Amino acid sequence: MKVFTQSVNFTADKKLISYIEKKVGGLERFHDKIVDVEVFLKVQNTSEKENKISEIKINIPGSELMVKKQTKTFEEGVSIAIESLKRSLKKSKEKHRDSLVS
């Protein structure tokens, strides 16, 4: 599984990149046919504290799952997005399994 990480308006440090790759790598337990994952990190220029946008897009055969979270830190955003994607991947896999049975 390939993981593409793109940071917009800033340069992500190695620690953040490895954190993302570790978290995203755990998604393979929930769906074995993940083609690739794209992670977009953006900093919004606002006065709000929650100005970090984490967007994760997963490509699986026949579908694409995407989650976008706005939080105070990228780690928090990625973590919340991953939890959401775990549920989506489980549902997607169950739908696929159900369509094979019927």
C-alpha cells in the first residue's frame, strides 16, 4: 500500500510523516485491498485555534473513501480521521462480502 503525504502552506517534519504512515498502515487490518492512501495537511490562515485540516483519501477497488477533519493539531486530526475511516472500511468490506454471498 502506498501512502502519499502532501503538506500545503508548510513543510511537514519527519516525525509527523512517520506518525501518519504508522497510523495509516494500521488500516490494512480492516480492508486488505487498499490501493493507496493520500493524506493532505493544510494550515488555514485564521485566528481560530483549530486551523489544521487533515484530509485522508483511501482508494479501494470500485470505491474511494474520504474524511476531512479540522483540529488544533495534525496528530489529533489524523487520529480522528483514521478512526472514522476504520468504520467506513469495515462497512465497505461487509457490503462487498454481502454482494458476493447473494
